[in-house]
Amino acid sequence: MGVSELSKKSYHELKDLGRKQRLVYDQLKIMEQMRPSAQDIADALGWPINSITGRLSELKKFGFVEKTGTKISRMGTTVGTLCTVDPADKKAMSLLDDE
């Protein structure tokens, strides 16, 4: 899938997400206030981390998830924190910026 195809898909509705993408998105939404990392989401879902990172990459490409910063993990390493995004809000903001 090329970049232009991905950008076209970035404004898909949430209902168009696959089952695992939706589960990851929903879990992130629930945990959003705690600034979760991919590992936090994996732990909450009981999935291996490699099942989460692929879904998060897809969700980022579609515009539903963004990295918000970093934090120190329980292992003492720096990890990225995540949040959900409504692509419709981003599109509306870009339209306002064009005015």
C-alpha cells in the first residue's frame, strides 16, 4: 500500500477498522489519562507486545493514534506514550488554518 493510498484511508471512520485494530484503539481510549505506552496496552489486553505494535503502526498511519511524549517504563527505559485522535478533528483544524 503506497503513501498516497494510506493518506486517503486516514479519514476512515472507526467502524472501518479491523477487529484487532479496534480492540487496541478502544483499550488506548480507556487508558488515555494514564499516558499509556504500547507495553501498557499489551499488558491490559494480555497480548504479546508484537501484536500491539503492528496495530498501533496501522492506527498511526490511518490518523487515529499519535505519540504524545515519553515516560520511564517499569523496566527503567524511556518509552513513547500514546493518545487517540479523531481524524475528522484534524481535517477540520487544517481547514481552519487555510482560512
